[in-house]
Amino acid sequence: MNKLFLKRISLLALGILITSPAIADNGVHVIQGGPAYFSAGLGAFNAAGVRPSMDNGFNPTLPEIDLEYQSAAKLFGVGALWGLVANTDGGFMGYTGFYSDIAWYHWVLTPVLGMGGYNQGRGKYLGSTFQFRLELGMTYQFANQSRLGIKIAHISNAKIHQEDPGEDEILVTYAVPLSFEDR
């Protein structure tokens, strides 16, 4: 996946978010409320654009895990999230950001914009500790509100440093709704 492709997908998701009241009659709408979610994803770190780097040679595609908490509180359909992604070479990133859920019947599109700190471990050098994270997930929501889907993500320092090799991911995700109410 190249950066231009991810930018176009992000702009498309933003366009859907902005125009959703006009197309709500077709079943597309921004989810304004609902439960908080905890999701776990398994996939590939550095899934595209694998090439030699300046610091340690070849940077292979690695298995990774992504854990994410999405708050239930939303303002105009936008909520906060916190996450951690880690690969098998000891690289990890803690991040926070914003998300929105755009539903079409049982399908949910979730664009995310986040930022956080990255530690390369023995893995890929990304140019700096401070990084941005873009995600786009597509999930199927079951009757019990759990979700199963796929997510693509990109980590980059957005060229705030001279070196910005970036990194692309693809993950299979499962999210469970959380309820903190007394039972």
C-alpha cells in the first residue's frame, strides 16, 4: 500500500462522514452513541513497501498484535481511543486519537487518526519516536454488537523529520462491546 492510496481512502471516509446526513436515507449513518469497544487485531507489521533501510539493512514483514479501546462518549459522532501495537521484533507504539463509526446496515467503516510514541526495538526505524497513525477498518457487526473485520493502518512521522520511511499494516480484528453499568 502506498501513502497516496491511504490518503485517498482517508479522504473518502472523511467525505462519507461529512455527507452522511444527506445519504442517511440509503442506510448510511454515523453512529452517534452505543457502547465502548475493546478490539484485538492480529496481522502483519510492515506489510507493504518492504525495502532496505539506512540503519539496519532489510526490514521484513513481521507478525503483530494491536489492542485498542474506543470510548463510548462521542461528540458529533467522533470518539476518543487509546491503543498499543507491537511486533515480534520488540517494536511497539502506544497511541491515542479520534475515531468515527460509519454504519451501513450491519457493516461499519471506522476511520482513525492517532498519534503516539514508537520504539523500534530490533525492528524498523521510522525516523523518530513521535509518530502519526492512520487506520481504516471495515467490520461486520453481529446482533450482540461484537464486530469482526479487517483493518489497514499506516504509521509515519508525516515528514516532520528528514527520514520518514513509514510502515503499513493489515490486520484481522475482533471487537467486543463493553458495558460498565451495574448488572
